[in-house]
Amino acid sequence: FIIFFKKGVVLVYLGNHNQQYSNELSFRITCKQMVYCNFGWRLSKGDLNSDQHDDLIISSPFAHTCDDQCGLVAILLAKNFQKIPTEIDLKDLDWTLQGNMQYEWFGFSTRVKLGLLVVGAPQSRICSK
């Protein structure tokens, strides 16, 4: 029998300053270490390091980072786009944040404003002990 694991991948096509984009894949970002990563479920951008260039924000709110569907957000800074080989894994990105509660869906939404990253976790809750 065949088992399918939803790992996901982000395919990046870089352009130039004239907004001309290549049909050739620049690099791919994978999530090889995690089962059910659903990597790349949502992509967004924003300048997180105040260098005047938008960085890539990759959200995977259903990733199994702690157990079931805790979620993660990974960041690739724009200054590193040209340094990437043809493939890079999630663990090698510049910054990774992870949810820590089952079914939290950390990374369901992201926004960047004035260099601040805001991450939505719509199923997060306060649990009594």
C-alpha cells in the first residue's frame, strides 16, 4: 500500500530589478524532517530586518511541531535569496517560530507592520490545570 505524507514545498522564481521574472526555478524550500508539514500553506512578505527589502514568510499552521497541528512560521531574509543553492530545507532558514499547543494553528495568518511580525493562532486557548 501507499502512504502519502503532506510535506509541501515552496518553489521560488527570482526576478531582476526590471520586474522581469524567469521561468526557471531559482530554488526550492522543503520540509523533509516533519510528517504532515503542509509547508507553504500560506506565503506572505514583509521587511523584518529593516533593510528595505521584503523577506519571505512561510506559514504552515497545520504542521506537527509539538504534536497535532501546532503550526510554524519560517522566515527567509531577502539578503540571502541569492546565496541559496538549488534546494534548502526548513531547518536551514533564517528564523523559525513554532506553535506549542495541539490544534493551535500557529501561523494561520501573518502580517508585518513597521518591522514587527504578528502571527495568528486562531485555535490557541488558555487551558486550566
